[in-house]
Amino acid sequence: MTRLAIFASGNGTNAENIIRHFHASPIAEVVSVFTNNPRAGVLERAARHSAKTHVFSRKDFFDSNRVLTILIEEKIDFIVLAGFLWMVPATLIRHFEKRIINIHPALLPDFGGKGFYGDKVHQAVIDSGTPISGITIHHVNEQFDEGEIIFQAACHVDKTDTSSSLAAKIHELEQRYFAVVLEKLISGMLTWETQ
């Protein structure tokens, strides 16, 4: 049984969807949810499903081994970033090599990198005039949004779209694909390496 930890900074809809997806799954379970935001909605969502939660500070994450120690104590096999806004430290990436994935609300390599998150991404896509956007699920490395791409799904960007309406389209893709792709990755239907 693969033991999962989810890292999230905000509302936690993707985290909750993943928790639900793996409820009673024979291949994986969500053991705990980590957040850098003590007011994050993800804490309430995790509590609804009896998932353990951990709140950590910038110092905990970047200047100590506190988070890594908890992950090791909980025997975590795989980390999922679901709306987590901080860059992951090299020590975590090395310990969980090829076992940390992220979802980005655009089609990388475009519209990625530091500062490209949430509505900022969607507005940049609209401002560029590109006719498509989508989601990218990728491995995490030591650069923002530059890890190997595992999966992408696209949607049309209409001329009438606002950042809010485009966000709704992206959210629908996230809810449809994120947990399914994660399950395939864990079960070996997708390899750890990018195809």
C-alpha cells in the first residue's frame, strides 16, 4: 500500500478529491496533509475525512529537517503537491526522487515559473491570446514548474473568457484527471520516468 502525503496552501479541493479517490483503495492511502497556511481551507477538508494534518512554518520547511522527519516517521512513499505555492527544498527532492508530483494550471512549459499560480496564470493565458490552456501534471525538481511532464489535458480559451471562467474550466480538468493519473502512476500503468 502506497502511503501518500498531500501538500496544499489553499482551499484544498484537489486535495479532498484525491483523499476521496483513494478512500478504501487497495493501492494507496492518503496518510496526511501538510500546509504552510494555518488558515488554509484544506485543513477543514482533511479533517472531514479524518486525514492527519501538519502546519509548518517557512523556518520548519527551509531551515530544518522537521518536515522531512515527519514524512519519514509516517513512512510516506509519495508526495503530491495540490496547490502548494512554495518551492520544495533540495533535501526533500533528493529523499523523494521521482516521488513528488505537482499539478500546474496551464500547459507547461508556457505560463510556468515563479509567480505563475492561480488567477495570475489564467490572466496571462488570456492576455497572450492563446486559444488553449489546460493542466500539466509533472515531477518536481529544484526549479519552479520545470520537472518532467507526466500528463497534460487541454481546454479551449474563448474570446469571452475571464480569469474566473477559465479557472472553472481548469478546475474541471483537475478534478477529472489528477487523482486518476496519480493512481496510474502509483500502480505502474505509467512509469516513474516520463514516457
